[in-house]
Amino acid sequence: MATTGENRKTTMRPRTELDLPLLLDRTVPEPLTTQLTRQLRATMRDGRLVAGERLPSSRALAATLGVSRTVVTETYQQLYAEGWLDGRHGSGTYVAGLTRTTEPEPPRTSTHPIPRDLVLQADTKYKITTESGDAVDLRPGVPWVGGLDNPAWRRAWRLAASVVPAARPDPYGLPGLRAALIDYVRRTRGIACTAEQVLVTRGATNGFDLLAATVLGPGDRVGVEEPGYGRARAVLAARGAEAVPCPVDEHGLIVDGLPDDLRVIYTTPSHQYPLGGVLPVPRRQALVAWARRTGALIAEDDYDSEFRYDVGPLPALYGLDPEVVVYLGTASKTLTPDVGVGWLVARPDLVEAIARRREEVSDRTPIVPQEAVRILVARGDLDRHVRRMRAEYARRRATIVDMLGGLALSGDSAGLHLVVRLPHADGDQIVRDADRDGVLLDPLERHFGGPATASGLVIGYGGARLRDIKRGCALIRSLISPS
Ligand SMILES: Cc1ncc(COP(=O)(O)O)c(C=O)c1O
């Protein structure tokens, strides 16, 4: 169904300032206005921004990018003059164009209230009993599932239950979900792709495993960040590949000196796991150049990219070179790992090979979660949830930074965890002491595949209530600097 220019404001979801993947570089001679104009023009030309989409206000975009408002207003004026933008006084700035297809309304269903005792009581779920009873869980890797107990979540699952099952599941995933994801990754991560490049997985780890099952043979060498994601190492061990530790620093993967014989490198550029670095652009460029030169593939795990605080968004690494990057997205952090839905974006021949391999090993994503996620994405409910959670996590993170001020904190600009570095190798001891007091902590040491070369605590703030986070931080302070 086509919409007219008049009604499109109500049918298009407004683009928030945080969703525009733009990057301004003050170290190059090109003026900021020219850079911004060029990048916005490119996003409209290649379809990452589509006709009718609303751009952020000049004030909001200037704040996000950390530039003066004049840079943005001059950019918008230039793009108006070129006919790329369209706007009416007081009603916002839109990508110019006449028509756009709207999202079909989901079927109407009855809305009988769900009995209270059947509604997910999510926030009790991650409490684990220790010696001292109910524990406060400050380990990383879990989102705030308490935030999901809302009508949009329940409606999506109710509607999803009516999806017609296929006798022969599509190994690429539900076409409707793939279409919704194309729009989602374009808006949120600056990724331009078509349906043949998207495969629905059960999460980022499952996507990495499918890639490994497709392209790796026994003994193949695969780079893994060190310290890094233990499950990525476990996937490789299960597939008979060799995990090669690749050092990271506070900015993320150190690209200089990567071995030339790696078949794949697994990396987390938007928020290095667990240290939290955001991989700078020159390293991103060097990484794809390395992959081009050596023939390696880059597995980009974008697991918590939706959550950023003081920093503007960096587009996904995938956009730099879709030939060599395999993008792994997940709903595990934005919704919950219990949904079991993620997505993989790669070049078409690779996705086809993965889809074939997947059928051979009878791996698939169940249809009802796929349909539920499709509904949440297509209706804008996921975007709204992410915005709410961003605010919630920002509050928690600010509390931790405040309470642990003076300690060596890092990796707190994005994601759902941060790291407290400890000068001595006492992370394990502090974790044991905290456990006795009912606070579950995660030692940085655990994240090394080889011998740990740093000590610290990886503090997750997704799973605990704010008041429990405060209790945990007070305990951490007393354990690190006993009075
Ligand atoms: C580095 C990293 N990648 C991915 C994930 C999510 O994995 P999945 O999508 O398989 O649930 C997590 C969750 O903790 C993680 O820490």
C-alpha cells in the first residue's frame, strides 16, 4: 500500500539520533559539513535511508555527533537544495520521495487478559541461591528481562502462535522476519543487504557455529580475541578447529601482527568482550585490508551494539567490506537469550553454503519465536524497547561509575557490562569473598583462553535491580579497598 507525503509521518517510524551510523573525522582536512553531507547523501543513494524516513532534528544530531548545530543545519540546507530532503516548517526533516510501502497491520485478535500468574515473572529468574540465600547477580551477559513484561511483548507471542507452520522449514528463516531484519540492520547498524544475504539463526553463537561448520576443517586456525568470548572458543573446540589467541587492548583487537594463516577471525568491534573497547576506524580499515590480503573471513559479533552511552554509533564493520565480513546479530541482549533468535548477514554465496550445511545437520530456528521477533521488529516495538532499556541501563551504569569512582574502570561507553581492573591478581579471591556475601561476580581472569595477563572484575548490570547493584558496588568497594 502506498502512502502520500501527507500521511507518511504517521506510518514511518522516526529515526532516532542514535540510529544514524555516521562518522566525522576531525583529523582530515575535509570540513565537517562536507563530510556529513557526503555521508548522508551516500546513505540515501544506497538505500540505507529511504524515502519518507524522518531525520533527527539538527539539535539532536549535532549533540550525538558532538559538532556544532551549524554543521548540521548547513548540511540539511545543502541536501534540501540538492533535492534529497524534504521538510515542512515545524514538522521535521524527511528523505524526499513520493511513496513507500507500509507495514501490513497484523491480524486483529481478541485481547483476553492473561491471568496474572501466567505472566512471565522475569526478574526472579536469574537469582541463584548461594550460601547466603538469594544472590545479587552482577555477572555479565544477561539483559534486564523484567523490562519485557509489557503488552507489546505478550501481543507478539499471542499473534505469533497463529503462524502457519511449514512442513519443510526454510533454512534461511522466515521470509517475513528476514525482510524486517533487512530494515532493522539498515536503520540501526548502517548495513545495506538483500534477502539472499540474511539467514535467521538462534543467536550470535549459533551463527558463529554455523559459519564454523560450513567453512572450517579440522585443524584450521581461527583467531579469537584474548581475553575474549569463551563460547566462541568452545564452538571452535567442538568443530575441531584451533583457537589462536589474538591480543586486545583498551580499544579492542590489535590488528598489527595478526598471523597470516588464520582462516577466520572472531571479533567484537562494537564493544570488545569483555574489556569493552570500541574498535577505532583505522584499525577497522586495517582489519578488512588484512582479511582481503590473507583470504580470511571476519566474524563480527555485534552482540550488544544497540546500547551506547556517551559515544555516537559506529556503523557495523560489515559495511566496510561485505565480501570478507560475516555479521552476527542477536536478540539475546535487546530482548532475552530465551527468545533464541539471531541473524547472520554475509555475501550471498556464503549464506547459501551455510543454509545448505544447516539443512545437512538439521539445524533450524523454531518458527514461533521467529514470527514473534518479526512482529516486534515490524511494529517498532523492539525499537521502543531498546530505547527504554538504553535509558534504564544508562542509569545503572551511571550509578556504578559513581559508586566505583576512583577505581580503574574501563569499557563503560557501551553494552551491559564494564570492567574494574585490579592492580594485583586478586580477581578470583574477591569473587569468592563476594559470593560469601551473596553477590555473584565474574573474574576477568576467566575470559582468557591462555594464562591470564590481567586481573579484574567484569561487572554486568543487565540482570540485577538498581538497589541490588548499589549493594553489590558497596561490597566491591569494601573488598577492593578494605577499611
Ligand atoms: C560476546 C558475546 N557474544 C554473543 C552473546 C550472545 O550470544 P547468543 O546470541 O548466542 O545468545 C553474548 C552473550 O552473553 C556475548 O557475551
